[in-house]
Amino acid sequence: MGLLTDPKRQKKIIEVISKYNNLLCVLCYLSGVLGFLAQAYQPLNGATYFSENALLPGLVTNEFYAEINMNALASELKEEFNKEKRKVPRDWIYNHLREIGLDTYIQNYSIKYPLDIAKGQNIPGQNVYGILRAKRSASTEAVVLTTPMRPKDSDLPSTTGGIVLMLAMAKYFRRQTYWSKDIIFLVSDHEQIGLQAWLDGYHDINSEYIVPSDVMGRSGAIQAAINLEIPDGNIRYFDLKIEGMNGQLPNLDLFNLVVKICNQEGVDVSFHRNFDPMDPQSVDGYLQSVKTMLEMMWSQAAGTPSGNHGLFHKYHIEAVTLQGIRRKNSNYAFPLERTGRILEGIFRSLNNLLERFHQSFFFYILPGTRNYISIGMYMPPFGLICATGLIKAVAIWVTLKGDKESEEKEQKEEKEKNEDKEKAEKEGETEEDREDGETEALEKEVEELRKRVMEEDREEEAASEGLISIMPVILISLMMGVFSYTGPDFITVTAPPFRIKMEDNISFGLMALYTASLMVPRLISRKQPGSGKKLIFDWRLLKCVTLLFQSLALFSVSLMNISLAFLLAVILIPITVVAQPTKRRLLSWLQKAILFLVSPGVLLFIASVITSYGEKHKDFLDLMVNSWSFMKTNIFLTIIDKYFFGSWMFGLFSFIILPNWLMFWSIAHCNVE
């Protein structure tokens, strides 16, 4: 540590960084990317384990058996769905929960869509929930079993199996006496909106857009939740979903618990539809692990929940979704009774908890269901990637400082030369001339003093000139970010005269703003004497500031959503590091084209193409059309999530990604002498 605090050694390190900055940037970037991907290889990551010993997973033999005919109950539920003027059978579910003997309630809520989407109308909704009171405690703690209530015309898979299984589990749990925590059985309406209404009502949180009624029946602090997305039969395996709002993840112990119980019951479990490789140390096994890891990172980077479980995380409630996957042509399938034994094992383990989940990891990446990459493992390679921009910023700063010192040295040498010349002239003068020139010498001294004061003023002005020159670029870039964030509200006000869908109106408005942002270099250009308009500023100082801002932003995002930070760093850093103005026209146009390809609008479209690529398409044109439609829908939903669920993805792109890119876009358009 003493070596690093030595001023001479610090100066030497800075000189080395400045001299070999290009080589260091390449080495740091490649080492970081390769090191990050290499961690998917099993010997380089860790095997999952339980940090919370109180869970005691799989210690008891699961004894669940259905006391009701679940097939008959499923058929009855389907008939309720098919009745006219009834999209979801809330009353049917309510009556069955009451017959079991639970404290059953219906929660009413209303949805007020932002941006005047519903033209001021409030859309009603209802949640049905029942509470099984623990006989061995005073209702101070609870766990939740939830499933969404999807109408028959929903585009999403049916959840009738989950509802039927929940009723069967409630009846079985009702007969047991070992519960020390209340169990809440919740069937939510309107997918995530209904669940958000219930959570807000349960925690007494007021919202402008989701207005829940008072929750009449309550329990204690919720410690964990399991969300079911199970069809009515022919289940081949389970897929686990863990990604939550803004990229939050549940405690790793809960994920390990579900995997452990599924394996104990002989049920296959996958993660993002990928199973663990048979030989993880082979090439094929490594590629399979990399695929699973990247698919998880892609889902987490989106910042939207992969299921209803994702809304529990911001309340410090650990939750996962258990999705049943059906295969029509599969000879192997297991009945709902086996799923019931899995849920019994999970809830009996959660019943053993003495405190909230806190010991295991909340920040991790999963290359499979039995291995994990912790924050202590993935942050060093990510730090190397971000260090690329920091090294370049230090090199630019050293260059700027060196140029300033050289200029000051030249001025000092010229001043000393003038003083020596005047001294020599004075020594050659006669004594008579000296007496006659006393008045003239005094006048010269006054003039020199005046010049010295003026030179000091000019030096201060020159020192601040670099910062002043880049301020218009920084301010207008931040202003464009503000316009982007407030744009949907402004567009909504001007939307009624145009008879198009609100989704299209907002998307086209933001695209127009994005197109206008491409003209920012032209807007801040100034007319130069004897020539046309030119964009002239201290581009090296701006690049230094922007690289520091970019690295700071990526590090901050990585503390919450490492996947988003990693993908942005891999894409942006190599391009922003080499971006600089040039006199060569071909090189300048090539640089602008590459910067355009990593602009926020183009990146969103490319992400939409990648997401839509797995679906069936007639041809390339059909893929582009579907990707464009997918992008518009996701932009609209991201904005809605900001109002409903507190998503900060839209704000992140408005206030950080867009201004950061605009500064580099201006650097590429700067005119150099």
C-alpha cells in the first residue's frame, strides 16, 4: 500500500498508462469479456449450496394426496370459464376456499391507466385470497402461494391446473397441525396489476394508478412466495423463473430449495428451458452453460418481471415462479399429485425458517440449476471492461495537462529571454543616458505591470475556455434526455387530434425526438469568420468527462442489474473509446455509422430482432415488421411499468444512455483544425 501512495511511483504509473494506453485498453477489454464468459465453465464457478440451515430441505417424506378429484374439479372450472358474461370465475374460487375453511376475502381495486389511455375510465378488478391460520403461532409471519387468473381468451397459457392444485393444497394443509406460519392462497386478476394491487393493499401503500380497497384479512410479515403457472395436465417438466422488476433476483437459497425438492420427487427442472449438461466439463457442456447464462442475462437485462413473482422482490419478499411445461407428443408426463408433493416439501421447508432469507446471495448469475457465479466472481472481469474507459480517460487527461504545462513553459522561456535582452541593453547604456531615461524607465515599468495583469487575466480565461466550450454539448445532451423522459406526457396532450393508437402515437413521438437528437451537433455549431458553421470545442476534455461519466454509470447499474451493465459495456466501450474527430472523410463517415448502430434507438430495434428471431417468420421482411411491432409494444409497456410498478428502465435510458451517446455523437462531428 505504501508503494501506491508514493508520489514518484504514482507519477510513473500515470506515465505508463499514458504511453501504453491503447495496448492496455485492448488487454483490459478482451481479458474482461473472456474472463466473464469463462466463468460459465464448471471448474471456474461454484456449486450451489444452502446457506440457511434452518430450511432442512427434503428432511421429511412428503405425504400429499388429493382429497378431492382434481380432474373433475378441473372440468368444473373449465365449465365456469365457458359460461357467458363471465371471463374469470372469482365467485367459484371464493366459494371453494370458504368451503375448505379458510378466512376468505375478495379485494376490489380499480386501474387508472396513465397518459389518459383509458380516457379517464377506471377499470375494475378483483382478487380472491384465503388465509390458513397457523395453529402454533400468532400470525406474525406468512408465506404465499399465488397463481394468476387468466381468462379463456388470454394469449398466455392456461393456469387452471394451478388453481385446482391450489384448492387441493389448501384442503390438505388445512388438516395439518405443524404449521408455524400462516399460508395465504392468492388468485390474482389482471396478471401483475392485480398482484400489485394486493401487495399495495396488504402493505398500506397508496398509488395514483392502482387504487386498491382495504385488505380486510391480514397476516404477518410475508417471508416468501411461490407463484404457479401450471396447465391442467400432461406436464413434462418444470421451468423456474426468477427475474424481477429492474433486474432484482430472489435469494439463491429459495431457488436451490425448489430445485432440491423437484429432484427429490424425480421431476425434471430447467432454467430458461435449458437443462444442465450431462458432461459440464466438455465443450458441448460449456456451450450449454454459456447459453443458459446468456439467456438469463438477456431476461434480467430487460428489467421486466418474467412472472408475477417479480413484484414481491421490492418488498423484500423472496419469490419464484414454477411453470409447468407441457409436451403434446411426450410419452412421459406426471399428474398434479406429484406437483402437490413438491409444493408440500417447499412449504414445509419455508415453515422451518426462523428469520427472513439473508445468508445466501442476492446478486448472482446462473449457468445452470446446480452452479452459480457470485458477485465476488463476476465483478473483477466486469471491472476490467469498465477500466478500459478509465484508462483512456486518464491518458487524455495526462495529455491535456502535458500540453498546458508545455505552453506555460514556452511562455516562461520567452519572458525570461525578453528580460535578459532588456538587461543587456541597460548595461550598454551610459550613465548620462540612464539619468535622462529615468522617467521613461518608470513609464515602461508601469506599462509592464499593466501587461502582466492582462496576461494573468488571459491565462485564467484560457484555463476556463475548455470547460466553457463543452458546456453547450453537455447541457443540450441532458436536455434531450429530459425531453425524452417527459415526452410521453407531452405527446398524450397532443394525441387527441390524431386518430391513431396511443401505443403508436407515443412510439412515433419518441422516434421523432430520437431523430431530432441526431441533429444536435448541427444545432450547437457556430458560424466561423470566413467559413460556414463549424462545431468547435475541446473534444478531448469532453471525451475525458464522458468516459468517466460512462464508467460511473455502468458501475452503478451493475450493482442492481449486472446483466444490463455488462451488455451495455461490451457494446459501447470499444466504440466510445476510439471515437474522436478526424479530417479523413471516409474514416469520419465510418465512425459516425458505427456510432449510429449503437445509438439507443437502433439498439432497441436490434434487441427486438434478436428476441423475435426465435419465432416463426415467412421471410426476412416479415421478421423486420414483427420486430418493429415488438419494439413499439415494449417501449409502450416500459413506460406503463414506470407508472404502475416503479420501473426505472425508461428513466435510465433517458437520463444516462441517451445523453452519454449524444456526447460521443457530438465528438465525432467536431471540426478539427
